Amino acid sequence: MYLTFKKPSRLPLLSAGVAAMALLCLAPGVHAEESGAAFNAAQKKEIESMIQAYILDNPDVLLKSLQAGQAKEAQQRQLDAQTAISSNLEALTDANAPSIGNPDADVTIVEFFDYNCGYCKRALPDIQNILKADNNVRFVFREMPILGPTSRTASQWALAAHKQGKYFDYHVALMSYKGPKNEEVLAKIAKDTGLDVERLRKDAQSEAVQAEIERDVALARSIGISGTPAFIVGETLIPGYVGEDGLKQSIKDARADTGKDG
């Protein structure tokens, strides 16, 4: 719809709804019909004044509009993420990926994390508690070292530990360590965990380990994950730290979605 005026010198008062329509007409990207009709400068100025007055008198209208727009964008992001998750589900839940829990679980949770991420560290006890309480879940760990070179190195050593069958033990030790994770520290933790340190050091530099990290990061990006931690519970993306109760609720929801909640 495009508004025109027969008498520009006598612009009638616009209702709030018409004012909103006028705002749309003036917004970038909204064009006149091919007839070439358009507001003149005086009309535009008067419409802008009326819209400004209306917004000042009704500030909640603008706030609600922004909130509605943000909610719609968030919903679309979640839909896009679910589509990407469905397309990559086999890769995300690969049986050969570092994981802990029941290999035949009815719910699989994938965590994208960084070893220097504070909230990822907070999530570890939540994961451990859920594993103790629920024997029908599986956690898959995906490396997303985005917080600097030491994050990348820690991921390399952790994936190398996976080759020796001690990924989760080493993962817990790394997450629990409070200081900087240089190679000396990584080697000491590896020794304390019962790993072959020299083999670990060599495997950490292998092309296979480097490629696995790149695949994990690419998976995260394809789903729209840009920060850590991020969880995929079933086929639903849960961005950020949600705590033990939040994860438990997401697991419950995933079971309900698949009819396995009873």
C-alpha cells in the first residue's frame, strides 16, 4: 500500500496505524508503486513529526516491536540450527568420536567446548552428575578451541589421548586444572593420567588430529555456533551454559519428542 494526498497543503491527521504504515513507506528498501507517486518534502516532514510524537507518547510500542523482531530472529536461528543438525547428525554423533556414557543411549548430548572456557569448566560437574544419575545418556565431546593457541594445543593433546583410550580421564584433568596449559603442564597431566607421554606428544602433532579439530569447528560453524559451551541435545541446539537442571530438562524434552519419556 502506498499513501498519496490530494491536497498537500492540508495533510489530515493520521491514526497510529496509518502513521506506522507511513513509516514503512519511508523506510529504506520500501519502494513506491511503478506509478511514480511519492511524498513531497513537506509531507515527509509532517509524517516524521507525527511518528516521532506517537512514539514519544507510546514508547512501549517501539519496545514491543523490537522484542517481537528479536523473538522472530531467534526462532528462525533455532529452525536453521535444527535443519543443520538434522543434516549433520551422523557426523555429530559418530561412534568413533570422544564420548562417555551409554553407547546405545536414547539421548545423545553433543558439547562444543574450549579448555580455557570458564563456563565449560562449570558444565563438567553437571555432566558428571547427569552421567551418575542417568544410565541412558551419551555425551559426545567436540573440540572448539577459539580462545587462543593454548586452547588449540590442549585440544590436540586431548584427541591424542583418545587414541590411547583415555580421552575422558584426560579431559576431566584438563578441565579441572586452574593454571595456564602449556606443553609442560599438558605432559605432566598426561603422565599423572597414565598416558604414554611421548606417543601423546607425537600424536598431538599428527595430521589426523589437526583434521579432526578442523572438522569439529566446521560442524559448529555450519550449525551457527559461535561460542562455548554449546550443547546439542537430541536435535535441539542449547547455546551457552544452562546448568545441570537446564541440561536435565533438555534431555527430558528430547525424550518426549521421541516418545521415550516414559
